Amino acid sequence: MVLDKINRLKKSFARNMEIEEGIPTEEYVEVGVAESSSPGKIGIAIEKLEEFADTDRILKAVREGSLVFLKIKGLKEKDIGELKRAVEKLKRTVLAQNGEIVGVEQDWLILAPEHAKVQR
């Protein structure tokens, strides 16, 4: 008897919820973030490393979530020691943010933020 009353109340509440929301409970499907079929957008920046001071500008772009294609040829031809210092700073900072840094050929680096994965 008590169970019958509880079941009737449940059905009554369920009908009221359907009417209030306008969505039948059978048609409601919850979708998680991981199930999303459309990928998010990511900014892509193409930068040049001409001197050590450029590293701050480049790291700012990575921190903001952009994928950075970095041309290092100018600094490589100018001063190899300064290039090594700049690349080491970029590497430390990008890796500390769980990003990736990848060399492409002789004159390019790719700096990827945490949410981007570089397939090798």
C-alpha cells in the first residue's frame, strides 16, 4: 500500500517534470565533453627568432594557447650561443607548462601548448 503511493508520487513528479521542461525524459541524452565530435579551434602563430629578447613574445603566444611555428635561421646565422640560450629558455618554459617543443629540419621549431599534441 505504501509502495503504491510512492510509485504514484514518482509517476506524478515525472509527468510534471516533462511538462515543465518540455522535454520527454526518454529523449533526453547527456553528452560529455569527451564525446564531442567537433574539435576546438587553436590559434597558429608564425614567428621569427632574431634575438634573445624575442623569446618573451613567443612564450606569451604559447601561454595564450597558440601553436607556434618558429623560424630560428636568423639567430642561428647571427649568434649560435644566443640561439642555444634562447632555445633552452623556450624549452624549459614550454615543458613546464606540459607543452611540447619539436625541431623541424634545420631552421624551424614547433612550440605546442598543453592542449595540442604533435604527432611524430
